[in-house]
Amino acid sequence: MSAPLLKVGAVLSTMIMVTNWMSQTLPGLVGLDPHIARPGTSEKIISQVSYPGEDEGWQVYGSVQGKCVCSIMTPAHGVCGGDPRHARLQLISDQLLNVSQHMEILSQRTTQDLEQLRDSEMLLETLERRLNTAHEELHSLSSKSLQELRGSVSQCRPLRVLVGRLRADVGQLEALKEEMQKLNESLSVLQEHFTLHHYQQLQQREFILQRHLHSCSSQLGCGQLTGISAPLTIRSSGSRFGSWMMDSLIDSIDNRVWVMDGYFKGRRLVEYQSLGDFATGQNFIVHHLPHLWAGTGHVVYNGSLYYNKHHSNVLVRYDLASGGVLQQRPLAQAGFNNTFPYSWGGSSDIDLMADETGLWAVYSSIGCGGNMLLSQLHPDSLEVLRSWDTGFPKRSAGEAFLICGSLYVTNSHLAGAKVHFTFHTASASYEYTDIAFHNQYSHISMLDYNPRVRALYTWNNGHQVLYDITLLHFIRTRRADSTV
């Protein structure tokens, strides 16, 4: 009896080891990293990877609800089908499925056989005791005793079938172990190729895609805001007020994210290497600015951080590469220290922003009666190039952002806010609008447009949120003269 039970134990032990190997090794081989999302958070990271060939391209959507803003040739479905790596990986996947199915059958059958062996254990002990008694007291055997002994032996005959099946299962398990070893070696080879060579290929493809996207965006030109998408929460961090941003220059390839938490006497600037790093709170550097800031109206443009110096109307241009101040200049007549803030306060008197046409400042002064002033600034000298009086009271505005030279103003920073007012610098005219958006966390302290990615960045009650936008483009075409 001991030999079959030992074989059953060997079967179960080996199956457990193989299952553990599959659970620990396969996720890493197919690209699943359990350490990406932190436990206890609502962060969600979604990635999609393709390997375009010479005859393949890409497609990029820059607006919501399927409205195409920028499109490039897209790869067909199943584009990886012609790749020998894909075929090899598919073959390995099929083999793993077959192995898993065989192991599941073996597991179920071994469990049943083990239960049958346990039920037969008492019968075997009784038979062994009777055989010992018969061997020691041959003279005491009777016809009745022999008949009972024959009955006990008959009841044990099915165990021959069970032992034979266990031997066959052990043989199949040995074959499965050899197959799993081969698959392990094949996957290890594929893993080395994918983590070295193809990672470099992906980086090159990403660079080409960014170039195409920037080129396509510049060809689209400017448009009028017609819709704002549902919010996408990138991260929940920091205090109730703050700002986060990426370089707003359209031609920039800098993917770093910059964070300035708080609105009053702040000096700490946090740099993340990518949006993915910011989403997970990893891979960051802390800088300390030479001057304290006021408000949340900061902007990164062409490698420089522009912000309002605390307790003044002085604008500061800080070089992100060297860590030094390149320029300081007062914004003439601009109110500061909560003289003309947005409706939420927070020293938001001066709001710096950038769009497709350059660097801008939104502010107010006593001379204009508290109306919102919009000035275009020289990015190097910070001199005012030209200004407009929008006629809209700044204290009545929740927040504001600029797209293609048009200033869009919200009527509140709280729940139910919408884009209520638009001022067009091209015609020096304004209009009242009704563009709703979902203020998910009910208190916006920063709302900026990034022309490079054509999205709105917001800091909403300790949450960093993105909004996609829909722009209406007017395309003028020239009709060719026809001849009869």
C-alpha cells in the first residue's frame, strides 16, 4: 500500500511545483507586472504595444466620441500575424494550453484515486491481518475462513486497475515535465529578445509616432471649442490646491511632468520623467525654486517654468535645465495678493498660460475696473507684446484657459461649472457660450490647455485630471475652375 501512496504524493507535489512555476514566471514573460499599480489605489494604467513594419502606420485620435482630429495610416488587425516571433509565441501558448488541460485531468483523476485508496485502506489492513493469522495457525483454517479470505481478496482486485492507472499517470507526468522544461527554455529565449531588441524598436517607433503626431497637429491648424470629454483621473495626490503640467511648446519632445503642490509660498518643484511615472508616483526629482510662488497659474513652455513671485506682480522665468532664473519682470498694474483672484481665491491674481500662438497672462488691474485682461508675452524678456480688455469681471470667473488665441472662461470652480464666456483676440470680440463639463471632484484650482497634446489639465480637490476636447475646424478649399 505504501508504494501507491508515495506515487500519488509525487504526482501531487510535482503538479504543485509546475503550477507555482506557471503563476510566477508566465506573467513576467507576457508583459504583466504586478508592481505597476499600487495596492489600495484607484490608479489604472492601460498600454497597447504594436510592432509596425514597413507597410504599416498609425492612427491617432485627438478628440472624443470618435471624431477624428489627427489621423495617420493605421495597421490592420492581426498585424503581428506575419511576424515569426508571433507565430512562435502562439505555438508555445497552444502547447501551454494543452499541458494545462492534461494537468487538470490528471489532478481530478489523482484526487479520485486517492479517495479510493483511502477507502480501501481499512480493507487492506483486515486482509493483511487475516493472512498473518492463516500463516501462523494453518491448522485453524476452515472452509468458512477460506471463503471469507477469498471474498476479501476479490474486493481488492480493483486496486490493480488503480495502481496501473497511477503508473500511467506518473509516466504522463514525466512527459509533461519534459515538455514544460522545453517550453521554459523557449520562453526564456523569447523573453531575452523582447526585453532587449524589441524594447529599442518600440522606443524608435514611439519617437517616429510623436513626430508624425506633431506634424499632423500643426497641419490641422486652430479650431473653436465645441465639447469637453468626461474626466480622466491620472492620479490622486497632494493637497486640495496645486498645479501640474507638461511642456506646452508644440514642437517639444520633452515628456516630463512638473508638479507644484499648494498655492501659497511654495518652493518645491517635483519632476517626473513621464506621465506613467507621475501616475505611479515613481522616478521623480525634487527641485527647490529660488523664489516662492503665489497661486497656481504656472506654465512650462519651451524648457522654462514661468510663475508669479510671491506677494508681488513679478513674473519669473526659471530655466529647467540649468536651475537658474533667466528673467524677472513686473507685470505692470497687475493686481496681486488676492486683489483680483478667480472666484476660489488662492492668490490666483495672475494666471500664466500657453497656446498654439505663444505665452500669455490673464490678470486684472484697478485701472480696468477688475475686468479680465489678456496679454501676450515675449517668452524671453517677459515684455507685454499686446493686450485686450475682455470686459468680463475676473472675480466672477472660476478658471480660464486659452486655445488658438481665444480665451475660454468658466462661470464657477465648483460642481455644475461650465464654459460660460469666450473672448476672441483675432476679432477683439466676445460671446457667451454653454459648454458643460463634469467637475468630478467639485473644486477646481487649476485649469490649463496644453496645445501639444490638445487636452485640458486640471487640479481638482487633490486629484490630477485630464479632459479631452473637441475642436471645430474650418477648412477652406479652393474650387478648381472647370472647363467645358
